[in-house]
Amino acid sequence: MTVTLDRPTSTRTRDPKKLLNAVQPHIKHLTINVLDSGMTLWDREVALLLRDHTMVRDMAERILGNAVTYTIGCMEHPEVHLGVGKLVDIGVHQLILDTPVWWALCDVYNEGSYKHHAPFIERRRDGLCLRTADFLKSIGFGVDEELWAIDGTDCSPCDNKVPDSH
């Protein structure tokens, strides 16, 4: 009797929760504010989203996960023009506003260089969000299709042409 084992055909997806929590040892500023709660960075950012926005925890986690995915994708691939919709951008802004965490993300995923946030005034309407979701999938991230489709043609006014900006 011969037994054949099938190999899984799917590849492992990069976990935004693990990637965010991995920057904790790199937090150098205001550590008492950020680290003394005993929370993971993931739980801290979710709690801050829930504090400042009307949403349930599941939605906060979905937004944060896609924001971390987008942020790391932008940092690791500055040569690729990426954009995010209004909903996921709430999570990106949360990360930027928690500056000790943002600096640590830049340290780990942006080769130690600060990643600026310099948006244009007008939103883009060229489908960049959908192309961004496709690119993020191509580099090993899972994306929440529903969150990206909501703003599919109405992207944030981000500009990657400015050096080191999202």
C-alpha cells in the first residue's frame, strides 16, 4: 500500500499583531506611558482606537491589523506607490499619533529612518486602494477585502513622491 501526502499549497501569512508586538523592545521614548500598563502594543493600540472612535473591538482590530500591514508594506517597499482608504487610515493615524510606537516601527521596519506623514489635501480617486491591497497580498499579508473595498476608488491623499513619506 502506498500513501501519498499532499503538501499545503498556501503560504504563511505575515501576522500584523506579531509584527507590531515585535517592536516593543525598540521603544525608547516615554516608556512609562507606553509600557507600564502591562498591555501588549497590539492591545494598547486597540484600546486607544476604542477610546477615540465609536466602534466595537472586532472592528478596531480589523482596522489596526490592516493599518499595520499597510504601514509595514510602505516602509519595506518605498519604491512602490501605496495608498489607503479612509477607514484603514484611522488605524494608520493611531499608529502615527502614538509617537513612541511610531518611532519603534520606523526603527524596525524603515531601517531606522523616520517615516513622515505628509498628505495632500485632495483625495485620490484612481483605485490606488485596491491596487495597494493586491500588492500587500503579494508580499505575504492577508488583507480584509471588505475594508479595502469600502474606499476602493477613494484613497487617502498620501504621496510617496515626497522622500520618506506615506
